[in-house]
Amino acid sequence: MKLITSDDQLRLLIPNVLATVEGEPTLIEKLYPYLESAEQWAIDTFVPEAIFDEIAAADSFGPNERFRFPLEKLVACHAYMTAIPSLDLILTPNGFGIVSNQNVVPASRERVDALITSLESQRDAAIEALILRLSSRSDWRESPQGQYFAATMFPFLNLCRRLAIRDHIWDSYQQLRERLIKIEAVLADTYFSHPQMEVFRSHVITQDRTASDLESQVIRSLQSYELQLLTDIQVHPQCYYDLVTIIREHEDVFPAWHSSPVAELFTPKVFKNTKNSSAYWF
């Protein structure tokens, strides 16, 4: 393990755990395989290994500290959530039994489920904070993990809150992302072009740090229409035409659209009067 390497560090991230008595395995020893799997999951899904190693090696209060806490919280919660179903079970010669003694009563199924739900919520909040912070790094945005989030106009998990989704945020975001990819492909083919949509997405993943006021206006409008489509509310085509009109009238701001094949769909055919035409006007 690279990120969480001591029992004290882990206990700061997972509250309400009894102290280990002499002779018992420590919390980090109990969770070791789950922590290893959680770190690998974080690397595969959110943070390239090079950046992960850089964050793990960072000194406290250093420039990478703002990345470290949400990453640690993400890993700890995911590991603990994964481990919970088996933590209170032991294998005996007669089958599985529940760990118990005279002082601690085993928790009910409902309380265990509530704990897992709470850990999932904390993990998802850590994912959201981590992605928001990583979006400022160009090396992350160019990585496969960063490109996954930059593939739509909604790279951050707050998409779920905008749709009044409060539970299972990470799982819900992945499902919504698949729908958004299809929606944006149709919008690009029909109105905005794929090159221009890529420009819009690059602005959104950097939280509009590089967008002009006019670009931000179009992006916000387009995002609102996509949210309506996600909730199965039809958007009148005129809404898209109004945005295209803005884009057509400002070639200096939207050059990617003007150089795309889609622009030809919105360029009126000009009649040229020639003697060879079937109808020649004097």
C-alpha cells in the first residue's frame, strides 16, 4: 500500500472503531487486502498511477495536500464498505459464526446496511471533491481517467444533485454519463458539430477558466437542455437554433463550428444567375 500506511492514519478516516487490545490484529491488518484493492480501484478509475504516487508521497501541508485528503477518504471508505460483510464472520469447523462476546452485541442487519450506505455516501462525496480538485491539473485532464470525466458536458458528480438524486451518487453518475454521451452525439451531428462540442467540454472540465462570456452563456444553455432531455422533457428545436444563431454570428468565438461540416447545414444556398441555368433572369 502507498497511501494509507499506518493504523493511526486509518483510524482518523474511520471513526467509532474500538481500540485494539494486545494480541489482536490492528484495524489496518484486518483491512489490509481491502485497502490494497481500494487503492488499485482508485488508480484504475480516478487517478493515474503516476499522480497517485505523487500524492501518496506528498508531505503534509504541501502543494498536493488538497488532493490527499479526499483520496485517502475515498480509499478508506471503499475498503471498509467492501470489508464490512465479512468483518464479523469467522469460519469454524461447523460453518460460519458471528464474532461476539459478553460486552458487545452484534449489530442488526438494518444498522449494518445503514453503515454501508453512510460509507458509500462519504466515499462518493470524496470522489466528487477529488475530481473537482484534479480538474485543475492538465496532466490529469489528459490521462485516460481524466478523459473519462471530460467525455460529456457534465464531468462532475454534482450532476446527480441537479437531478435531485441523493443516493448512490457514483453509480447513478455512471448511468447518466452513458445517456449523456448518446444525447451529445445527436446534438453534435445535428446542430453543434463534434469539434465544437469538444471545445465546450474542455471549458467545462476546467470549470470555465478558459471560456469567454459568450461561450459560457451557450454552454449553460446547452447544459440546461441536456438536463431536460435526461428527465425525458422534450426540448423545442428552436432552442437549439437560437444557440446556433449565436454561434453563426460570432465566428471569431466559435471557429471550430464554422470549420466543421455541420456549418454547411446552416449555410443557405445562394442562387447564381447564369445563362446555362434552366431559368435565366435578365
